[in-house]
Amino acid sequence: VDVASSPLLRNLNPEQLAAVTAAPEPALILAGAGSGKTRVLTTRIAWLLNTGQVSPGGVMAVTFTNKAAKEMLTRLGTMLPFNVRGMWIGTFHGLCNRFLRAHWKLAHLPQAFQILDASDTTSAVKRVIKAMNLDEERFVPKQVGWFIAGCKEDGQRPGDVEQRDEQTRKLVEIYANYEDQCQREGVVDFAELMLRSYELLRDNQAVREHYQRRFRHILVDEFQDTNKLQYAWLKMFAPPGADSGQSILAVGDDDQSIYAFRGARVGNMADFEREYRVRKVIKLEQNYRSFGHILDAANELISRNTQRLGKTLRTDAGLGDPIRVHEAPSDFAEAQWLIEEIQSLHRGGLERQEIAVLYRSNAQSRVIESALFNSGIPYRVYGGLRFFERAEVKHALAYLRLLENANDDTSFLRVVNFPTRGIGAKTLENLQDAAKASGRSLYQSVGAIPGKGGANLVAFTNLIDSTRNLTQGMTLREIIEQVLETSGLLDFYRTDKDGAERLENLDELINAAEAFVMQEGFGKNAVGLPVDEVAPSVQSTGTPGAVPDAETGEIMSPLVAFLTHASLEAGDNQAQAGQDAVQLMTVHSAKGLEFDAVFITGLEEGLFPHENSMSDHDGLEEERRLMYVAITRARKKLSMSFCQTRMLHGQTRYHIKSRFFDELPEEALKWLTPRNQGFGSGFAREYQQAWQRGSGLKGMVGAGNVQKAAWVEPPIPPSMKQKVSEEHGGLRVGKGVFHTKFGEGVLLTLEGTGADARAQVNFGRHGTKWLALSVAKLTPID
Ligand code: ATP
Ligand code: MG
């Protein structure tokens, strides 16, 4: 082949060219972000095909996310003269599914086997536990589900698990029964897709040899994030040490290993090098993606990690623009700043789809989505659903809808058996028939259903009715909190493996309601405070926060208004396919992608690095790799932002900027707001204001980078102290108080005089509330 003249190869550097055109033997590329790993991998496929060294059926390429697989197909599509859709290119699960569809008989599956998602899996496990008459407190279905998945990912069937004690013996028994049940019902869970295809290959020589003959070239992108079973599965297709003339190319970057929490083994890279007797690890050191400042920041940051294989990256692109850093007073202000920046980039000629907004946790997208929505900027959320479309949020909204309108059949069906209440498909079918026959709603028809199922249905409608009674007179926030509790949703997600994120989203729903109430001016009252910060009795209208509609005069409750708002925002605002839209995603789902402009938001201690990972060394290194991934997504423009205050878990929390700012080269940063030492300028300002208001910051607790603000006991200027204590004899800031409804709390602030006197009290579980002292009965304690 005349290498130099091939247009495909013309734009490669010598190292890349060598990798693309390497002889068919095992190879490992270990190189940093943006060095062209994925480009080498796809170009190699195209080159092999174009030069007739392999047919499309002889190639298998695996990558990690659906989006990356799609991206790879698109890149290939532009290099090749034929349709690439039929090629074996996809994610691990996608390819396993394809494999099992082709060999369903050998795999002992029905031809139309169904795949269980995470929640299906849990309910399947639950049924097994029930059938075995076991105590669900001791064998929590979720946890048993993880046990089973963990065994499968270790390649263990029930007979392989070491039965150390009575508990394990029972778990293994459940595992065995669960397998029987799945087999009977013709379903497989995610872990089963991998394990079943692995076993078929392992145990069936003919099939194995067929695929080994078929796939001449196997290429794996993002190899650093493979787990044990995935690596074993790959070895079935291309056994190490075999003299089969197959070529396997693994491509990865240890600095971008970000899935340890799901069993990814970065050690697979070293194992690969040894087991496949890789002669020379290919290193690519030229970065083609990012300008110098961005790359310098990435290099400097990741150099703080101790567990590294060691790589270098350089660029010829010049320094480019410095990284813009913005400190915002609140998460709303941060979102507002984002909007302005995005609009100015777009005016400057950048397509919206070349702009990505990244965040550490899904729940953070809500405030940003809301701001984009309000300013009419089309956006698309990747690697997750838009906020109001997420399952847990929809469940919660369904309960809220039922409070307002129990005859809403859609909402009824959505949650009647979620969390599970022993209401089966058969019962629901009967209920739907009964409702149809009588022309009534499902809710109205529960009485017509006999037996156990009927009794469970009645229990459900009773739950809805009693919650409705219970929430009479509550504020929107309290209603939502109550519903999350009594519906069992909170308990359900508390025991769920992936529940932490779902709980965050439910908290975020409370924040959304708070923000909505303030934005719409619901419940602005005589005292001028938002409704949910005031004792219910302060409000003049019967329904808390109810205000007459300006046009119709109709009094719409905040709940109804909020539900309407939620449906609208969940509606068709999502950018249409092909429409130019800003891209929103978590850092995890941005892996492998690149954009002209990238915003990394929420760079605050506890958020990024995430609080769950801050305390241990390995966790922190993984967070740093995640930050490295985030930074290296940017081609031309990178911005970072953080907030002084953020609504988290339904409360305003005070934040300090991420330690990662101290790990970036100062020359690469351009502070749009004044840079401060220790804690941010915002803090100093807040402190001063708080002092003037009579509440404030006690100080910082902790040391070094793990400082947290302590807002417990405010320093009060003596003059002010006297004034307030004179007026509200006995009430003292920093001391305990008792309220008839919220119980015991700590008094944080006293302000105003006479009829306008207000107190801010932290009631712990009930949150922090503002109370009008003319109405609220506060008694001092101790
Ligand atoms: P990541 O680690 O983030 O997955 P990567 O190593 O896979 O990155 P690629 O996505 O393949 O990197 O390449 C980064 C960018 O650089 C792409 O836009 C690619 O087209 C471009 N690029 C790669 N090699 C060259 C080259 N030799 N000349 C010009 N551009 C290149
Ligand atoms: Mg890549």
C-alpha cells in the first residue's frame, strides 16, 4: 500500500501512523486525553477495510457508552464507502445482546428473551424472597440483587460461591431460585447478558472457534474502564498466546479511569500487556484537541495523583484563551451567568451543539435546565433524562397529582404498585375492566375488586386519602416532603443501590418547588417573606400561598400551579432531533467526547470532589481523574464556575470553592470575580452582612482543604443583642426554642421590631424557617 498517498492516513503523525498500520499482533496504546486514541482506532478499522485486509464481518470494536459507539460509527461512516451499521461495533452489553440473539438456542433462552432493567431485577428478586418465605428485613431485595450481580460479574454461579456462613448459604439459595425463575420466565438481567455469553463461549468450543476465526481484528476503546468479566469475555474471542494470527488492540488512559465504583479494573491494562506479550506499548504524546492553557491545567492537575502509569502530553496549538473562572453568589446566579456566556459564544459564531455544560451529579442539571428553558435556548440532556422526566421525579409528581385529582388514571397506574404493595398485573387488569364497565375512574372502582388484591387497592386509596387530609394547610414544600415520606418513595430509594442519586433528585424536586414559589410570587404576604419561610398561620388566605389569578380571579393553589409548570417543562421543550442545541451531561457521560466550549459547573467542595469520595485517598484520586476528563473535553474555550450558596437537600448550604482550583496553574486561569485565599470573597461579604443582621458565621471548622463553614452560633453585636432580647424577652440567638408544630429548634436570627419582628429558627428535621413572632408561639428552652 502506498501509505503516504492514502488520504485516510495523510493527517496522522508518525506514531499514530505506525499504530494504524501496525502488523496484526496484540497492541496496547496508552496515551493521554485528546492524543488521537479513538481516531487511531477508527482509522485503523477503515484502513484495514479499505486495503482489503479484512471484511466488515471480521471486525469487532467495543466501547463504553452508547454515545461513544454512535460517534465511532459516524466517524467510520465518513471514511468508508458502505453502510457501517451492520458491523460489530457497540457497547459490551449491546454486543452481548446481539450474540445471545444469534445463539438463543445454545444459550438456553427463548428466542424473544426480555431484558430486565434495574428495577425489574429488584422486583424479580423480591418475588423469589417472598416465595421462599424469607424475611425481607434480613434479605433486602435490592441488596440481594447486588449480591447476585456481584457474583455474576465475578463469573460465579450459585455452585461456585463460597458459603462461609448461614447468611451466605441463604443468599446463594435465593440466587439459585432467582436463576430458575428468570429461566422459567425467559428473562435476563444486565449482568446475565455478559455472563451468559461468556459461558457459552467458554463451554462451546465450536462457537468459540467460529468467532475466533471470524474476528480477525478486535479493538477496544476506553480499555481502562473494563471490569474482570468484560476482560475475560474479550479473551474468549482472542485468547492470549494463541497462534491464531488475530490482532487485538486495546486503547486506554489510566488517568481517565472513572468507573472503579462499578468494578472497573485499571489493572486490566497491565494484565493485558503481560498476557498478550505486548512487545511495545504505543504512546501518543501530541495532543490535538486543546489549546495550551487547557492542556497545562489538565497536566498540572493530574500530576497530583500518585497512582499513575505516567504519560506526557504536549500541543503545538499555542496557549489560546485562559480558563475563565466565575464565582457566583448562588446556583441561580451561576445558571444566569451560564446563559449570558452561552449567548455571547453563540453570537460569536459558535454552534450551540459545540457548547457543553458539565456537572458532577445529575441533580445539578435542574437549575441549569430551568434557566435555559426560561431564556428559550434549546438544549439536550445526555446520559440521563431531563429532570422532570426522571422516573423518581415522575413517581413523586404522580402522587402529588393524585392528591389534587384522584381520578387521574395515568398517575394512578404509575404508582399504585410503586413501591410494591402486592398489587399484581391481574388485579390491575380486573380493575381496569371494572372501571371501563361502570364508566368510572380506577380510583372510584377499587371497591369492585374482591380478595387480597382488592384489599391492597383499598389500602392504596386510603393512603392517598389520608395523605390528602394530612397535607391540608401545609405549604408546597411541606406537602412534597410529606408525600415523599408517606408514599414510601424515600424508603424505597434509601435501600436502592443507585438510590443515592435518585434521592438527590427528589431533594431537588423540593428545591424546584421552593424556587417556583418564589419566582411566581406565591404567598408573598404582609411580612414580605416567601410563603414557605413563614408559619402557615401568617397567611391571609385559607390555602397557604394561594393567590388569585390576575386574570380570572380564580384561586389556584401553589400545588396545582407547580404541577402545571412541571408538565410544561417536561413537555416538548427538549430540542428536536437535528436541532442545534446546547449539550448538558454529567462528567461521566462526557468521556471520549469533545466540544469547542466547555463549562464545568458546581466546582465546590463536597460536590466536586464529591463528599462521598473526599475522605479517602483513592476516592480523591478518582475525583481528580474525573476532573481531568472534564477539563480535557474542551477544544478552545474552557470555563469553570462555583457558587457560594446552593440549595441542596432542600436547604441553602454555604459552599467553598473546590480544592481543584488550588491545583491548577495560576497563569492558565482568568478570574472573572476576585480570587480569594482560604474561603471566598462571598464568604467575607456574607460574614459581614450576617454580622450586621445579627446572625453569622462562627468560623471555619476542619483544616486545610476540608474546611467547612460553621453557621451555628452567630456573633451578635452587643447593642443589637440587647435590643432584640428586650423586645422578645427570653428569646436569645444561639439558644433553643420550642414551637408547637415544629418542635425544638435553635434560634438563628432575630430581626425587625413590633408587628414586623421575625425569627429564623433551625428545626433540624423540619429545616430552617422564618417565623413571624406576632403569630408564632416560640418559647425559649434552657
Ligand atoms: P480521549 O482520551 O478524550 O478519548 P482520544 O485520545 O481518543 O481522546 P481523539 O478523540 O481520537 O482523542 O482525538 C482528539 C481530537 O484530535 C479529535 O478531534 C481528532 O480528530 C484530532 N486529531 C487526532 N489526531 C490528529 C492529527 N494527527 N492531526 C489532526 N487532528 C488530530
Ligand atoms: Mg477517545
